[in-house]
Amino acid sequence: MLKRVFTFIFLLISFVCAQNAVFNEFDGNFSIYSQNEKERVYDNLKYVYIKSIMDTDDILRYEVLNRLISGGKKLNYDVSVYEKELDELLKNQNIVDAIQKKSDKLSNNFANNTPINTVDTASVAQTAKPQQTKEQNTSSMPFKLLQVKKTNDNVIFVFDRELEKKEIKFFTLKEKSVRYIYDIKGIKTNFAIDFKIEGVKDFRISQFDKEKIRVVFEHEKEIDITYELKGTELIFAAKEFSPVSAKKGDETVNTTNTLPVKIALTKKTIVIDAGHGGKDGGAVSNKKLEKDAVLQIALLLGAELEKRGHKVFYTRSKDVYLKLQDRTKTANDRSADLFISIHANAAPKNSKNGNWQGIETFFLSPSDSARSKNAAELENQSDIEEMNLYSRQTFLNFLNREKIIASHKLAIDIQQHILTEVKKSYTKVVDGGVREAPFWVLTGAQMPAVLLEVGYITNKTDRERMFDKKFQQTLIKGISNGIESYFAKNM
């Protein structure tokens, strides 16, 4: 099952066509790359590592672990987790024999001049605009980012053909610093950035997934970034590094004709996941099943969000069994803006805390909390058991940080607005808080995602409320308000 649970991660390395390209770049260029480029290549190795787990490919895992260890040491990273996993892997003599067999085969191929299946990276690295024939359907081809250059006034991205505004999505993340993030449909060719932007703390470009380039401007405080499209060029400017306007009499004239980058609170696409279903009843207490309560709540939530103008899809709208990977696949296939998974919690069996109570909102992250781990284990069941200790911890160590931050913000807004609503009509509502835990149902989501525990089915008060229509309506009003609050502040 694990192979398919993490299928989405394989897509993240598709832009280099095969893991061979990742290995080729690491082996050939890692030592001469800049720090930022080394970090990008190292992240690509991590995605290959996850693919090796998905495919139960121990030879690939051996190959990528060796590179993760050597590359990590050059970057001064702690690679002890990888070293322990490699030691465990090499204790299996069958794996050692298979590795040796492959090594012998590659040696024979080289001696006989038999071509080995590798990617032609030279063709990817071209920096000249390709000539297009009449037969080529360029609308179906990904844009190629050929070059990024800096003038005195602007940062200019040069593509192989004219980019449209709809191909650019923008959002901000505010933590200790402010990050202005632009996701652009396209593929970054093999070039390095050899300049810095004065007045901006950090500027970086990466291939976020197989058809999406991510551009990040980071600064200690808010800045006014603008952009314009001019032919094959995408031109960025900001008040911190560009004089974007000049005075003419009493009027302010825009000298670069740039456009302000602002995203209006437009209606969004939201995927709602009712946990469990079919043969999987979820938590059970007093003959009440988790799968029934959460389906009722999910359908009511969807109806409310549709009333507010949002587009809603369900992973299931009836009592059917779904595999974990099929749930987030629905969200990814629909290019959803959010993924909301609805569940009911349960206290551990034979626990002194059998009367646990409260509403909790979780986001995906490593966690040391016993209560969070208990919730995750209840939902993950056999999936978490299929990963060995080192593989689990290694995966959690490099979860996408930006998605974690966005999901954390979403969880805070939802939890806050739920409590605001339910406390208007109900007493003794327990705030279980916003928590982090390794829920595998959230790992596949390529957008901010949270898992909501609407109460403890093992607690009499919580159980009665989660099946009560009036409470359900109050609950979904709070969730909906939280979702819209998140969009208003972050999109």
C-alpha cells in the first residue's frame, strides 16, 4: 500500500525524466555548484529516496543513500539517520548480492560499449530559443525558463515563448520574515544564478514539481513587488531594488509599466474527505461508527461552502471504502486550493484517560506528543507499520516546510472559528488545540491540508454532539468561517 500512498512524490522528480538525471547531476556537478544549487540537487535526491521506498527498490535505495550521506556531509548536514539506514540495509545478504550483480552488469555494459539508459542533459540545458515547426503544438508543451538576469532596475526571466498571466500564481508566507512566492508553469533549464538582489534578504528559484517553477523573494519586512509580461520576458521589480516610478509635474508616472501583484479573494476549489468508509468503520463506541458521523459532517460542510460560492469535491459522498492514496489524489487531480479531512478521535484502549474530550485540528508534521502520535496511529493503522523506523523519520525530516507553514495557518484559523461558533450554543466545549502529527492521509496533498477531529467518539458528550444535526450545522459554520479567514489573510 505504501507504494501508492506516496505516488505523488514521484511526480516531483518527473521533470528530470528519471532518477538517472538526478544522479548524473549530483555525480558530475555537485562539487562545483553554489550552495543554493547544491541544496536543490540534494532535495532532488530526497525525492529519489522516497521513490525507492515506494517501489521497494533496495538497490535504488542503496544508491541514493550513499549520495545523501556524501552530499550531506559536504553541506554539513546531520546524516546519521541515513547512515543507520544504510547499515541496516547492508545487513541483508540478498540485497548485497543484488547490488554486486548490478555493479557487475554495468561494468560489462561499459566494457562492451552497450549504451546505458540515461537522460540527455545537454538537450535540457540548451539556452537558445528552439525553432518550432508547424507540426508542433506549443500550447501543450511546458514553458522553458531559459535564463534569469538582472538589470539595474529589474530581475528578468526569459522563457522560450510568451507566457500568459494565467500561468502565474502568487501567495505570501509571513513568519519571522516575509516570503513572496510565485508558482510559474514551466521547466527550469540548467543554469545557475550568479547575482544577488540588493535590498532583498534572499532570492531563489527551484523546480517545485514536474511542471511548476517556484520563485521566492524573501525579506525581513513587507515590500511592494510588481511584475509585467513583455513578450517572452517576465519582469519583476520591487521598491527595495527598483525605482519603479518617477515624478512628472504633480503626477506619478510608472516608469516600468509594472502591474501590482495582488490576489483577490476569489472563490476556491476545496476537496473534503470523509475519513474511513465501507469496510473501514473507523473508531467505534456504543455501536456508533466514526465513518457515519464524519460523512454527515463532510456533506453538510460541502453544501455550506457551495452556498458561499466555492467549488467543492468529495473523496466519498456515500459509505464506500477508499485507500489513502485515492483521497489526496482527488485533491491533486482537481488542482484544489485546500484539502480538509474529517475524522473523529478515540481515547486509547485501557487508558486512564479514557474520558478524553475535545475538538482538535491537525496538520502534517513530525511530532513528539504522545497524544498526537496516538491520534495518528489510530488513523494510519497498517500504513505506518509498513515503513521501518529510519524510513519514517527520514521522510518526516524533509517534509515541505512551506506547505507545513501554510497548513499550520489553516489549522489555526479553522480551530479558532470552530470554537467561536460552538461556544455560542454549547457549554463545556473542550479546545483540543492545533496539533501536529504524521497523518499519512495528508502526505499526498500538494496544497495546504488539515485533518479535523470533531470530537472523541469514546466520550459520551462528544459522541452525542457529533451525531446531532444542530451541532453539526454549528460546527460546519465554524469550519467554513475558518477557511474563508485563511483565504482572506493568506491568498
